[in-house]
Amino acid sequence: MKRAKDYIIFPLDVPTEKAAKAYIELLSGSVGMFKVGLELFIRCGSRVVDFIHSQTAARVFLDLKLHDIPATVGRAMAGIADLNVAFATVHVGETSRMLEAAVEGSSGKVGILGVTVLTSVSAKSLESAGYRPVFYDDVPQLVLLRAQQAREAGCAGVICSGQEAGQIKEKFGKDFLAVTPGIRPAWTVNAKEDQRRITTPAQAISAGADYLVIGRPIRDAADPRQAAVRIAEEIEAAF
């Protein structure tokens, strides 16, 4: 049975292997999964993935956000599939063939998650990038369009904000995963926040999110382990 802590993905957004290992050791019993992103993977490669597997019962989410020609993405995903990670990410970009190549390359060993619209992206950002008004006036519509591309390509789910998780579930069903970053407990939100589409853990869970990527509220807390426990209690209450 999935426990409250299993919903929590802690991103190891740190610049050194030493710092990553410190958080892994500190939080291994308080979160369900560790996210290894581009910065850390470039620094230390698969060593950090191996460390998580050898020292904890937590799973690994490799968040490299692949975006390249289909052949390159397929070969890269074949390499990722050998690392025994739970999930890996690919941008939902210009062509569905890239997503299909990622799914094919995974050989069913890793769940492919499509990155729809980054939670740091606002309507103004989309307008500046040349998107049509139908999309920058209604960001969830763009998220749903990209989620449909990911679903049709065979992805296990998508990365979306908690504000869109409910729509994802309603349209694509409970088995299509919604993994939500931009999660901020009410006791941590501040005016300097650079994420634009944020929700609380309770709101995201109530909307149907399957996993919550929660970094700063844990990492910046005086007691990161206790912060993770507090968030798990908020998730439990949302059940």
C-alpha cells in the first residue's frame, strides 16, 4: 500500500556528490523517491544513482528532460533503462516520434514521463515565445494537448502543475500518472517565489496527483527531515 511519504519526491538539486549523499542519508526514511537532475548527473553520473540503490529503499527519478532527434533520444533512453530507475523525463516537443523513441528505448524498464509546460513558465512567457493566444491565455489547454501527445506515444504519464492534475486525470484516466512539481506547503510560500503555477500538497493530492516533487520546503528548513514528516502528515490528511 502506498504510504503518505511515498508520494514525496525529493530533488537532489545540489552541485556536489557530497551534498547529495548527505541529503540521501538524512531523508532516506522520510521520502519515497529521490530525483536526480541534470546538474547533479553531469557532476557525478550514475554513481549517485548507485548510491541511492545501495544505501536506501527509495526509488530514483532521473530527470534529464531529454529533447533531441528521435534516434538520439531512443539510444539515450536505452542507456537510462539499464540504471534501474523508476522514471525518466522527456520534453513533449515538436514531434511525437521523439516520445515514441523514448518509450521504445526504455524497453518497458522505466516509466517515461513527458514534460508538458515547466511550472516556472507563465502565460507571459508563452506569449513572448510566440505561442498563439489560445495557449497563452489558457495554459492548461496547452498542458492537456501535450499530455495527449504523451499518452498517444505510450508514456506512463506527465509532469504538470497541481493546478492541471485534476484535468489530466479526468481526461486520461487514473492510470496515467500526474507528477507535480511547484509544490509549496502554505507555511513556506513567499513573495520571492519563482515558480508560477504552485499548489499545496493537499491541493495537489486532492486533484489526483500521483507524486509530488518537493524541494525547497524540505531543503531550506531548519530540520529537513522534520519538514518531510510534516508534509507527509499534510498528505495523509488529504486522503
